[in-house]
Amino acid sequence: MTDQGDFGTVGGPEEQPSQPPMPPPPQPPTPQQPMPQQPMPQQPMPQQPMPPQQPPPAYGTPPPVGQWGTQAPQPYARQWPNSGFATAALVLGIIGVVITCVWYIAVILDVLAIIFGSVALNKAKSEPVANVGMAKAGLVLGCVGIGLILVVVLLFASSLASLGAL
């Protein structure tokens, strides 16, 4: 009794699938006979030896210089120090514009933003700093905040005048 499973017959001779016989090699044409137009069987391409494979680099190691897709490390640009006055001017200017409705606090913040922005710009003339743009932005926001406060106060005064409270 033979046991049949997923792998075919157990214990019996395995049959190899029959392969078609190879055609005879083509004969060179004789001068009297034209060459027959039969498709030639594909000849396997000769395999060229593969270069030895290197294992991938460990995690976190930079790739070697000169390989595809890599560049030589560039020298770092000099980084200038930041000015604390410029940062303070920008922060105070932003807060002053945001809280314009609370005008008595916003006036103080906007005046301080203008002062700190001016000091930062004057310091930037004598020594290089990285955040000159922050100083300019703080100065501009301080001026815009003062302008907004003037508009709010004038609107408030005109509304009181129209009600007859003044």
C-alpha cells in the first residue's frame, strides 16, 4: 500500500518529465542551397564574473567619499552669534501687536520692541551677528503696534464722543 501525500507517491520511483529532444545542429549551407530561415535557439550569454560584494556599512557611518550619490564633505560656513536684543525685539513686537486691544500693556511692549530693535541694529554695525533680520522685524512690529494702538484709541474716543460721554 502506498501513502499519497502532498509530495506525490512515497516510496515509488519518481518520474522525470520528458524533455523534447534537442534539434540537430544546423549544417553550414552549401553554395547551391540557400540558408533555411529557421529560428535559432537562444544561446546562453556568457556570464561575466561579478565583482566581490562588500557588506553594507554599519548604521550611522557615513558613506565613503567618491561613491555614487555621495559628495565630499563641505566645510561649514562660519556661524555668527545671535543677538539677544534682536530676539527680544521680535518677541516683544509680536506680543505687542497681538494684544493691541489691551493698549496700556501693548504700548509698553511696543516701545520696548522699538528700543531693543534699534540697539540690536546699532550693535550689528560694529560686530557681525546672525539675526539682523529679527532686529528689523522687531523694530517694524513695534512701529506697527504703536500705529494700531493709536487707531484703537482714536476709534474708542470717537465712539465715546458720538455717545455724548465726552
